[in-house]
Amino acid sequence: MLSSPFGEEVELVWTIERFPFNSCIIDMMLMNPKHNVWCHRNCGEARLHLTNGEKTTKIIRIITNHQLIIKNKKSMKTIVSDDLKVRLNFASINGSVIATDILEQLRQNKDVTEIIRGTSNYFSTKRVKSSAGEYVKMKVVFTACTKDLNNKNFPDRQNPKAPWFAENRTNLEPSTFVGCFKELSDYSSEDMEYFANAICVSSKVEIKICDKMNDFVDAYIGDNYIPFAQYSDNGTLHSSCMRYANLAYRLGDFYSNFAGASILVARDSENNVLGRAIVWKKATGIFDGVTKQVSVLDRVYYSHSFVMKLILQYAQGNGINLRKTINDYSHKMQFTVLNPIEGVDMKVGDKIEHNLNICVPATKWHKKGTPYLDTFCYVNITRDGKVQLSNQSTERCVATCQQTSGIASQCRYICPSCGSTHTGGEDLCSTCRKKLITKTIFGDMLQGNIKSYNDEKYPASFFEKGRPSAHLELNLQIAKLFIAD
């Protein structure tokens, strides 16, 4: 109970009621240790405004004995559509701190005037789409309006025939929507971008690491991608040159049977692919004079930028040592430390520039062709005849794997007789050619015996115990990189 200037007590009553007001204009001031209180006549009603940081309106009436009864205006909660609730929930699950904070604000169940700036009390979403050829770009914008509480059809979600109140519905960009909430703090541009993209995916995103041939194929084929990408031009998944079925089957064979790689795949609840990245578990490099084995996360392809961040977090949480510092195909030697390499003086977040190699067993190869490789695209032959995928070309580089057609570009030849690498324009090096080929009046003639192998004829000296020699086998295996069909 409060005292009024008339000496009467003021009773606080916390229910809704509107009263006609025909008495004289009230001009009084009630003082309270917690509130500055005043009231005035407005449209046949008396409204009492309590000031305590924010303004709250109370409905009042005066009865015959001048007792002032204060009654609350109907408490109006912040209402969000079912679609917005779902999107906020999944954005929070998928790591958006802004979505988490907004949900916390809504759970407080306060009056809308305590949470929202302005007069809006109903928020929903609207999808904006744009064609990008083979796929659709989509973003979510927010809508805000002031609902009429007295309308019998309110709110919309309980009656599909209810008025839409289009005359006061406003479209809001994500940053504007977030700014409607009074108690939310300022967020970084990175957090805001994360929220704007995460709100577009109404599903939990799950990430798994796989290593079977079919896992690579499924992750690359474009038909398995989520049917929309983020509205900006930053998404890389849907524009991947390896998304076509004929190339995807080829690369699955390559990664699984040749390179020994794994793949991180991000999927939604409908098993659509939202992101992928090759993982090289057994790359080697020389650190402080010592050869160390490291794991590397290659370029991340993603439909939405927040998916890339989820993949990076997953990789770090699963002990992968390095990731590409710049997520593209040209910066092949720049890496950022996700987890320190044992015995090497480095810490998480350090940026390094390093030559790394992946040893490939020449006896375990694939059928034909090669995918486009963003980082380890050079096929080098070591002095002892081993095959390496590397992020740096050497003087014994025989191929580069950066063609979108699914084959490698030849740099040098491997002599099937001695195993040397050269640029002579044909397989046999000049030295071995002189030993094996004799010029006659009828042209060049092969010296020695001939052996048939896989319906082709070779010098018998290229075989040992009926099997191709190591040099011939290496030559035949490298040749498969350049076969298109």
C-alpha cells in the first residue's frame, strides 16, 4: 500500500482491467523509495507511469472515497513464430552464442517492454532466395510487427485465417533483429556472421570422420549437398569442380586406394552434406632437424561459413595437428597449429610455413585419373623410387593434380628401364634408349626379347621372375594419373 496526496492509501492490484474515467484531471505526484510515480488523463483513462530505468504503464481508477486503485496493464510477452523458435534452437545447438542469448531472453518470460526496444511484440522469419544456377542461395530475414491483442483471431499461429497485419510488418536484417533486444551485449562481426548463417539451417549439424571409398563418393557428389547455400558468395561446396558423379567415383578410388586419406563430413538431419574436408593423417615434415609425422586438415568446402568453423572445432577436438591458414588452393605451405606436434616447440594458433609430404605405396594404386588437389598436388618421385604427394614441387616432380577435368598434368617422364625422371618427351630416357634401340635401314629396332603383359608388348628386360620390375611398375602406375576414360 502507498500513500496518496489525498491521505488515502493506494492499493496495488495485479490484474487486467480498463476503466472509464469521467472525473477531473488528476495532477498529483506519488513518491516511493523505489519509483518516481506520476499519472495523467489519457483518452478517457488514467494511466500511471512508474519510472525505474524503463517506463511501465499502469491503468488506474478513482473511486468515491478518493482511494486510488492501481491495476496492471495486461502483461504482453514477446511472441516468436514456431519457425523462428526452431531456427533459434538449432542455431544455438550449432554454436551460435547470439541465438543462445536470445533464447535465454525469451525464457525469462518478461513483459515485452522489458525485453524489446520499440513497440513490436511479434517476430517471425521470411526466406529470401536467389538462383545460382545449379543451386539456390537463401538467407533468412526477420519480420516484426505489433499484434492487436483485442483481435479475436490473435495470434496468427492459432488461426490460419487471422489477419496478417501487413500494414505494420517490418523486415529486419539479422543485426537489426538482434539489436531489438535491450539486454543483449554488443557482438563481434564474426559472431553476427555466424548467427546470420546458422539461422538458415533448421537442423542439427553433425560431423564424422570417414575413410571408406563410398564415404568419399557420397561426400563429393553434388546431388547429396544441401539444396541451398548461404546468400553471400563465400560458400565453396556447391561450386566444387569435383561435384559431378563421374569425377566423384574416380576420386573416391584415388583417396581410398592411393592416398590413404580420410574425410570429415558435416551433414544435417536429412543426411544432406553441408561441408567436407580431406584429412591427411600421415604427412611428414622435418621439424628442428627431425622428421615428424603430422596430421593435416586440408581445405574446407562448406555451404555456410559457420559449418567451416564447426569442422575446424571438430578437427581440433580430435587431435589433428595442422589446418590450412588460408582456406584456398594457392596457399599450399601456410598452416595454423590446431594441436602441437609432439617434441616440437609450437603452440595452438601458431602460424608456420612448411614443406610436408605424404608417402604413397606404389604397389597400391587406383584405376585412373586424379581429383583436383588443393594442397598436396605435386607428385614427386624420391631418389629411392618412392612416390610422394607434396605441397612443394621438386626436380623429380612428375605430375601436378590441379586440373578440373579429373586427370593430372604431366611434368616429367619416368624411365621404365632405369627409373630416372626426365623431360625427354617419351618414357625411355636417352641413355636407356641407346641401350635398347638400334637404328637400322628399316628404322628403330628393339634389341633383345619381347614379353606380352596385359595385352601389350614390352622388352623382356623390364620383367623380373615374370613380373614387372619396380621401375616398370612405377611407370605404369604414374601413367594412370593421365587417363581420363
